[in-house]
Amino acid sequence: MVRKAGLKVTGSGRVKWGLIGSGDFAQLYAKIFNGLPNVDLVSIYSRTEANAKKAAKEYGISKWYTDYNELLKSDGVEAVAVVNNELYHHGPVIAALKAGKHVVVEKPIAPTLKEADEMIAQSKKTDKLFLVAHVLPFHTNYAMAKTEIDNGAVGEICSVYARRNAPAKWGAEIQKRSSAIYDEMIHDMECILWFTGNKIHVKKVYTQTKNVRGLLKPDICWSMFTFDNGMIAVLEANWFLPDNTPYSSAMDSRMEIHGSRGMIYIDLGAQGLSVNDEKGWRTPDTTWWPEKLGKIEGALGDEIRYFADFVMMGKAPMGVGDPQRARDALEIVIAAEKSAESGKVVEL
């Protein structure tokens, strides 16, 4: 781990944070922040007054705002977590960086490459941290796979297969602004770029989809990615599992890494806990963001604690939270969507 050039250590050991957003995921952040000894969650922003007030009351946040610029100027805020809809990431991220705040933003970094590039450019004008919260590097299984790869367990990676499949209701709820390619494949692609050390690049993308329900976005999506060193990745993403599927809490997330000397398998389907009640079988989330002993744990809990520690220390973490890699993963999935729309290979 290295200090970002010119980065200043944040005051004392307790950092004042503002939260941009009040939806379900922002509330997970609030729960995690409230359990961290080095975080003082002092303010929250929401576009609507009712949501801002409700979240502030529920999570014991002293101030609420419907103008994020006011939040940035008030309460001694030193860092912000931008956890609203990604369609609205650009404004608060740019404003926070200009105001000299550390910034953590949820994935995807932005809906367009133009906005992502503007955020990255602005971050280079400041000595503050700018981190993008892609969660897979903080999941134990994926983090341990990275260690095995770095230690040479599989040799040169030749191909990767991954799937990230979710219940049908997910697509019905957010398909107006998102897609399984954009929302789900981006996780695995960012992780593949992390596994390979950002040293190889996608050159060709070919995507096929199936729209079963006639919604705005397809239900079933498969993409093949060819990298400049010849490596191949095949990613599957759908929002079409039956809603009563046991994976409804945790998704059907799997990955196979095929190397010249070995293979790695990641399987997060059942997750080791099954419950059979009057409604049937289900597999509660035990690894992503489960609540345990009154705290949000799992990969999300580890991620936010990790970022909060580095903001407190004024150090840039090596290898995770990289905005450029988040931007590159976005470019690749946008190309996959273009291929799906045209039915042709897209070259990058």
C-alpha cells in the first residue's frame, strides 16, 4: 500500500462522512457506517425531503439535505459516499471532489464513459481519494482466487466463464434504467480485469440475448469477450430465474478460471445455509451483506470498512477501488450492449 502523492492524512482518527442517497443500498451503508469506530455519519442527502427525513431519523443522522451542495458545505464533512442511482452520480462526485472531499462511489461509476472520464479527470486535480465500490474483490472467495492467481496456481489465464443470474422480479423492477449486461456482467468483468492486473484489454465482444417477457431489456444475456493476448471470457447474466428460486437472496453467482497449469472454481449458489419453512426452501445471504450480531458483515461490510480505514489514514489502497478499472469495465459492457442490439461483433 502506498500513499497517494501529496495526500494529506485526515485529521483525527474519526472522520466526518456525508451520505448521498437514501435508498436500500444507501441504508446498508448507513448501518455499516454507524458500526465503525472511525466514522461519524453526520449528514445525508436525498432528492426528496420525506426520504431524507425518514432515513436521518432511522439511522440517527443529525442533518439531512435535499441539496448535496449544502451537505458538502456543512457539518465539517470530510468524505462522502455516493450511493444514489448511478444516473445521478456525476453531479455530487464532481462537486465533492471540487470541494476537497474524499469520495467513495458505488458501481457502476457512471452511466456513460463521458461522465466517468470527467470524474477521473477531476479526481486527478485533488489530493483526495476517489474510490469506486466494486464489491467482488472484497468477497473472500474472489479475494482468495486473486491470491492463488498471483501465486501462480493456474499459470497463465486462458479463459474465464462466469454467471450472475437473478430472479425475474429484479429485471421487472429496474429494467427502465438498467440491464442484466450493464448491471450484472460489469461485476465479473471488473473482477477479471483485477485478476489480470489491468495488463490485458478486450478487443472484440459478441453478445446474444433472449427477450422472453417482452420487457424493455432482454431476460437472458450471453457475451463472449476476446482479449488482446488471446484470452477468452464468456459471461452469462440474466434476470429470469423463477422468483421462488432458492437463490433469491444471494443470486446464482459462479466463476471458472481456466489456466495453463490449473483451474479455480467459485460457486456462491447455496452459500452453505438453507432454510425450509412453510413457504419452501430458501438460501439466506451469508456472504454479500448479511446482518450478524446487529452489524452488516460480508463482502460489503468489509469493503466499506476497508475504504473508511484508508480515508482515515489518508492512503490510497493498492489494487482495489480503482476508478480507471471501473471505467474500463463500463466501456466493455457498453460494447456488449451494442453487440446485443446489432447482433454483430463489436471491436474496441
